[in-house]
Amino acid sequence: MSSNIHEVIIKLRDQASAGIKGIKKATDSAMESIERHREGIQKVALTSGAALVGMGAGIGAAIKSASDLGESVNAVNVVF
């Protein structure tokens, strides 16, 4: 009976070790993928940020131009 318990324990240990090795392999693979793509991810983030800043500046200029046009139209209406 004691022999059976030892066999079960050894089998469980081996299965747990195999599971841990599988998790380690998957984790290592994921980390390698992240490292390979890190530069591209950073470039996309920086480019997107710069594009948003540019869009914000363009929108601000468009709003100011529209406001100036509104004031000019109002001045013309007052004169005529």
C-alpha cells in the first residue's frame, strides 16, 4: 500500500513539473515576442501622439479662423 502512495506522489510531481515547464515555455515565448515588437510599438505610440498634437493645433487654428471670419462678417453687417 505504501508503494502505491509513493507511486502516486511521484506521478503527481512529474505531472506538476511538466505543467510548470509548459508555463515557463509559454511565458518565455511571450516575452521574446514582446521584445521583438517593442521598437515598433514605441514608434506607433510616438507617431500617434505627435499626430494628435498636430491635429489639436490644426483644430485650434481652424476655430480661431472661424471666429475671425464671424467677427469680419459681423463688422460688414454693421457697416452696411
